[in-house]
Amino acid sequence: MPVTNFEKSTPPVLVCYCTNITAKALLASLLLGPMVASAQSASGAAEPLGFYGFSHEIPEVLTTTRLRQPKTRVPGTTTVIEGEMIRDLGIMSLVEVFRLVPGMVVAEVGSNTPVTTYHGTVHYEQRRMQVLVDGRTAHRATLSDMDWQTMPVPLELIERIEVSRGPNSAAYGINAFLGTINIITRNPADTAGAEMRVVRGSRNYIRTFASVGDTSENYDWRLAYEKRKFGGFDYQLDGDERVPFHNGHDINTFNYDSRLKVNSGFNADIRLGVVDGINEEDRDKNGELGATGNPDIDVRDYYLQTQLNFTTSQNHFFHFQMSFENYDRRQSWPVSIPESAVDCLANGVLVFHQPNLPLCFQPGGTPLIADINADSEDSRLEFELQDTLLFSDDLKLVTGLGFRKDTYRSETFFNGRGNNYQSRIFGNLEYTPVTWLTLNGGGNWERTTTTDEGYFSPRVAANFTLSNNHALRFVYSTAVRTPDGFEQNPDYGFTLRNVRPGQYAAYEGYRVESTAIWQHPNLVTLGRHLEEERIVSREISYFGLFPMSTGQISLEVRVFKDKLRDMISGVIQFDDWSIDNNVDLDQQGVEIEAAIEYPGTTIRASYGYLDQDGWYSGPQIYNDDGSINNHEKQYNVELLGRMSVRHSGSLALIQDLPFGLKGSTAYYWADKFRNSRFERIDFRLAKRIFQPRYSAELALTVQHYVNEEPDMSRANNIEDQNQIFLEAGIRF
Amino acid sequence: MKDKVLFIKRDVIPVVKFLTAAKVCAFITIIMLVAPLAVLAEHNGKSPVYLVGSGNRPLDDHMRTLLEKELENPKDLTVITAEQAVLADGGPIVTIGPAAFSRIRQANRNASVLALLVEPDFLEPFARHSSGQISGVYHGASLLRQALIGKAILPQATRIALISTTGSAELYEELIDQLPAYNLEARLFVVDDEKQLIPTLNRALSYGDFLLAAPDKAIYNPRTIKHVLLTAYRRNRIVVGPSRAYVKAGAIASGYVPFPAIAQMAATYLQTLHETGKFPEPDYPREFRTEINEQVARSLNIPLATQEQITRSVERRMKNTGGPGDE
């Protein structure tokens, strides 16, 4: 036994010695890892997995085809506005960012409701651009216009905004008719820490932002809150008299964004958000049926979104996205209906029809007092599967499937609830057969129950590139826009509640149908089946980067010729419903975007020229006497030109100044909205403080409205042409 | 008690036997170690140069071949192990990589050691403590060169973001003083703990036109580099440095010194030692090259000159400003 013990005790010493050597060798190899890699590379051995393993996470232009592509390979012109530029220029609301995009204009309609569009068309109910926030469709589900005031996107959280200019149905489906806006918020990993910013300014502008978050190996998260409060325009005109304008808003948004990293091949983005607040509406602008109070909108929206990202290899990845959005709007106001009008309703006389006005609106009598509402609740459930396959650096394929269910609930707009369904399949192939040529071919096939038809929207493009810095693109694309649920299947009527005095008790719960009050019954198109709008777009564009010894110039020029057919024009109002596929448009023009970057200086310019010809192409419209109503036809054509300004653009300068100051100025103009020209010059001076453990910023922004005349509407008036904003922010 | 004695006996016997065996082993080992060194010592009048490899055979062989080319007599170079260094009195020892250097320092504190393929933050404390006896040839590019590579890629850049720990802040001190001569300025953002890395990086990216990464393993290591690069690229900021390996990982560029230049400078240092008895201070070779990642540049829409053009631009700026490139 002792001998055995002795023999047993010896080997561990040797083993220990050998292990020690092995450990040292291992340590040496670890410490020398990078050098070994270099040596291997120098000897021509295979490159270690590195950048290429996560290159798909690096942002390039991704909106246009859903592939991440450098601008030289993108099949179309795409404007990218960095979040930092938005903040440096002192932009005070999200929608104003789009003044920087060539061909886009921004205006306010109704009670200070912001609208923006690329290549114009109508001013109300803007619905011809697809708008996405982190891949989630952002326009309302059924009354499918955009509500920019309640977008749950604080300016501080914008990473960048990509605007794909031109039809993009090939990638995003039937709403990407004139273009696509993709708002990409900052990755929660990039906002770890705490930030707070307060902004106060003219017209009771208040914006408070706060965020807190953290990042770790497996979980990044951020919780953000923003309050936006604004008084809106100062006054409106009643004749020549200035009267108060009730058009502000007070909106609160809460966002939770996170990324859960399960393993190197799988992670999940989870986002939640709530929007709550009041959007003020003036009774003279939006009240129906003789409003006696302001029909303010109580906003109660929320969304849930998750995207499961799978990376099976460095050349293959796919994601599955599910989102649910709910837009709950409560809007009620008191009305006072003259006794004579009640009598007209009771007797089936069209209340607002011109010949009936003397009869239906007689002075005296006891008016019917009631409350009515325009409450609505829209929901959108959306699924999407997208697969990206990189065969090589020169051959890339993205494909996907999508399904969307829109649900609408409104007693006023639909007299109940209903659903629309859309399903689609899409794909894009990027192929670079030779270094100087990249070809893109893509398309989207989609079926929607709003028209019960299927549509295919293709896009083909050839990019001729030179030395990675210059590209000449030729793009052909088509797209459709289908009417939304409200355009196609409205059932419009206000239900009277809390009816008083007692003599009208029988009217409690009575639904005043739009069919009972038509203003122009001979123009009504209600019940007519609407077809899709169609666009064929041809683009020649150039993108170039010019490096200089002390900076660089980038230049992008887009020349386009678009044919828009069967456009839906007309009026959507309670007492007027005249929309139809009745206008054709030809649009052509040129757009330029250029930037010069010098040390400490950035100059950026954008310009858009739009030449639009339109003509009536719908069914004949007759007057009451049987003659052709050319006025109405022309009116329908003009409606599609309200936002189609001939010249628009911006010029911005951002300059580093001594003493840690940063200055910027920007000039925006749009010429012209009907009879007015929008011009504004912004100035911003910021003091930035960078300390090892915190950063802070103090800034003063002045907006100078060049023209005294209001733009778009004569109600959009401000007292002082100089608007002042102060802001302070700190980040840890 | 009886049991206890028996227990002691059982333990002592193997130990005694082991010690005897160990003595024999040690004797044989010493003979094996000394024999080749004794032969070498007699080879010529000049002290031999000993080379201790990194353990990476292709790299060691490559460096040995380059050194042999540079030395007057290739036979002056002898490859030894760290254990043999105990007896390598008189002759300078060239080490490849930090691990080899550390082993030699543990084995023989009196030896003159020339460290190759090491970084300043690693070697400087030793070189400062044993000036003339310990020196080295750095294998990366100096931070100033890295900064100017960034400037060459992004000519409009004026501000450089730097991140360090409290302990590694001194890495950047010299650079921060040098930059104003090149119309550049830098600011250091200090990370106290790992959790602060990304928040601090975000603030740094708000300041700088690009991020300059030094060979600071506390900040830039395989575990953090992906987060650093992605955070920077999402902010449209490029990352320069710290080494070629990081360019493969996604940094847009890094300067590096080609191995022949390292070997050439090592030979010069050995010659100086031979003539003066002291090594010059550790330094970077004058010659350097630039590694670039074209895919990153393309992704960020940055027009990228060729590697040679970037290198020449850096050399020109340094020459015009009278910097180290004009040595």
C-alpha cells in the first residue's frame, strides 16, 4: 500500500508541471491573439470572424429595399436626416424635420393639425406616404391619415429618419405611394444612463423629456417620458376681426424599449408605448351640427411591438415582427340645433341644402340642445416575416410575408365596427455583376379587403457606380394606394345624447345621418365603389461624394417623371361627400440635396422643384339645371394641388464656435400654398459642456417668420414674427 | 501514537525518494540548458542575441527570419526558452509578445531585454524602472498617427473622442498635448466601471467627430468591441484603432507597423546596446502602414482613399508640423 501511495503521488507533480506549461502557452496565445490574427492575415490565411458577423446590425440606408445598402447601391433617392442634426438645428416638433427633405412640405390645417407630404396633393387627410416608426406602421388604421402631434417619438430619441423619395410599394405595400418615412429611434443600448431636457418657449411651448436606461450583456432597456404642450396659433380671423383660436395640445408619451439578447443568434426587441393627452380643436373649425363647445380630442393610444431577430449565420438572418396598435380618440361636444332645423330633420328635408337654408335655419324657437361625439377606436394587428440572405457581397436577397388586420369601432363614422384585412408577399434582389453596376429588382403583391382585389407593385433599378463614390441610378417603379376603410365604407352620423329640453325627448339616441343633411346632394358620391390610385414613376438620379483635403461634399440630384392616375379627390365632410377616382396628375421635376462638411462647419441645402399638371378624369358632374359643372371638376383637381408647391427647400449651417459654443441657422421656404409663401429663418446658439462624468447643454433658439401673411389658412396667425425658445439638458 | 508514527513514515519515504529524483532531474536539466549556451558563447567574440518566442510558431519563425536578415551575423541569434534565460548572462534577450517578456522578467531580472510586439502601456513601466536595460519596439501605430489617420479619412474632423479608465488616462496625455498643432482637439471621457462604458461612449460620441481607440484592454477588448463599434456606427461616428485586429472587427482603420520595420529597428537597438551598453528608449518604428475596412466606409457613405494615400497623408501632416514623422 505505501508503495502504491508513493507511485500515485508522483504523477500529479508531472501533471502539474505539464499543466502549468499548457496554461502558459494558452495565456500566451490569448495575449497574442490579435497579433496572431495579424500574422495569419499577412500570410493570406482566412480572416477571423469579426465585422462580417454583425455587419447587418450596422445602419445603412435600409428603408428603400429593406436591405441595408450604401447610397450608391440603393435603387432610389433616399434622404437621411440624422437625429443629431435635428437637435442641432433646434427643430421643435417632429413634423418640422421634413422641411429638410427635398420635395416635402409641411403645413397646418384645421385646428393646427400638422400635415406633411412628398410631392404634395391634398392638404387634409394625408395618407399617400407610408410612415413607419421602427418598422411599425404609424398612420391610423382606418381613418388612415397621420397624426403627427401624438406620435410617440420624442426628438431626443430619434436616431435618424430615412425618407425614401418615390413610390416604394415594392418594399412596403400599398400606402407607400409617394414615398416612405422610416423613423428609427435610438437603440436602448445607446441611451444607457439618464437624460433630462426641458424646453420652454413662445406660445406656451413646453417640452419636457426624461429617459433612463441601462445596458448589459443580455438586456438593454430604456424608459422615456415626454410632455409636449403648445398653445398653437395665436388667433384666427372672423371677417377682419381677430378672435381666439382654440388649437393647442397637451400630450404625454411613455415609451419602453428593450432588447433581450438570448444568444448570439437570437435577440428580441420589445417596445411598449402609451400616449395620453388632449388635442384641442376649435369649434369653428371642427364642430359639426352647430357646436357650442370645442370638440377637443382626448387621446388614449397605446402600442405593443416585438421583433424576434434570428441570425443563423453571418449571411442569413430573419426577423418576425408582431405589433398591435390601438388609437382611442374621444371627442364630444355640445350642439344647439335650431327648432326649424329639427323640423326639417323630422320631415326629411335636407338641412344644409342651399335652397332649404331659409326654411331650416329660421330665427326663434327653442333649440335642441344635445351632446354628440366623434369617438373612434382603431386597432391594427400586424405580422411580418422578413428574411435576408446574403449570397455574397454582390448578391443579396430580401423576402418577406406580411399580414395586417385593421379593426374600426365608431358609432359616428361606421355606425358600429368592421375589419379590413391585408396580406402580402414582397422581395428584392440586389445583384452587382460587375463593380460598376448594381441591379435591383423587387416587388410586392398584396391583397386587401377594402377593394377585394390583389395588386402587384414592382420596382427595377440600375445603379452605375464609379469608385464607390458616385452612382447614376435609373429607377422604374409602380405603386397603388387603396382607399381606406372610411373612404370606402362610411356610415356617417351623429347620435344625439343628453337631449334637452324635454320637448325633444324623442330625439334621445336619434342618429342624424349625413344623408339627411347633404349640402350638395347632386355631388354626393356616397356608396360609389372606389378603386385604387395608381402611380408609375421614372427616376434618374445621381449620388456623389467628393472628398477634399479639408472636408467633403455630397450631392444627390433626382429628376423624376411620375404619372398618377385615378386619384381620389373630393370632399369628406359630414354634410358633403364627393370623393371619387376622378383626377389624373402628371408630376415632373428635379430635387437637389447637398452637404458640405468642413472642420467645425456643416452646410446643407435642399431644393425641390415640382411641376404638376392635373385634369379631371372622373364621371361627369352636373349642376342642378343639368349643365356640366366645370367648377366642381376644377375644384377636385385643385384639391389635389393644395400641398403641391412648385418651389421648396432649406438651407442650413451648423458651426462650431469658440468657448464650447455651437451655432446653427436654417432657412426654410415653400412657394407657394395657394396664395401664400412660407419662409422662416431659425437661429440657435448652444453652449455645450462636456465633463468627464456628465454632459450638459443650454440653448437659445429663435424662429423668425419672414412673412406676416399666414400660410395655408388665414386662421394660422401668430402675434409675433419672432418666436423664442430656451432649453436646458443634462445627460449622465 | 503508533498509528501516528506509521503515518509519518509513510509520508516521508516518498518525499525523500522524490527529492533524490528531483536532484537528478535538475542536474540533467542544467546540463541540457548550459551545453548549447556554452557552445554559443564560444561562437564569436560578440555577445549572442537570444530570442524568446511567443509560442505562436509561424509568428516566431517569421520574426526570427526577419531578425536574422537584419543582424550582421545571423548566427548571433539563438532561440531559447524562458527557462534557458536564467543562464543567458551577458547577451541581450529579444522577446516576442508581452507573455514572453513577462516570463523572461520572472526568470532573469538582470538580463537586457528588447521587447517586440508590445504596447506602450505594457512596457513603459518596466522601461522607466530599468532605463537602458529594458526597451522595446512597439508594434502598433502611435496615437498621434492614429489620430491623423482619422483626420485623413474625415478631413472635416476637428474633435476626437477618447475613452479611458482612471488608470489608463495617462495613455492619452501626450496625444492631447500634441493635437492642437494639427488643428485637432481631444477630450477624455472617463469610465469608472464597465456599466458606465456605453453611457460614457454616447456622451463622447456627441463630442467627437470620431472615436480614437488606444490599446487599452480595460476599454477595448473582445467583449466590448462589438458594443463600442455598433454604438458608434449607429451614431454615424467612425472608430480608428487600436490595431489591425480591430479593423477586421469593424474599426474603420488603424495604423500598424510592418514586421520588417520592427525587425530593422530591433537590429538598430541591438547595435546601440552593443556600442553603448544601453538600449534607446522604447519607441514606434518610423515606418508604418494603414489598414482600412472598406465595407465600413461604404456602409457609412465615407469616401475612403487607398491605404497608401492615407499613410502618405499622415506622414505629410507630421512632416509639415515637425512631428515624429520628421525624425
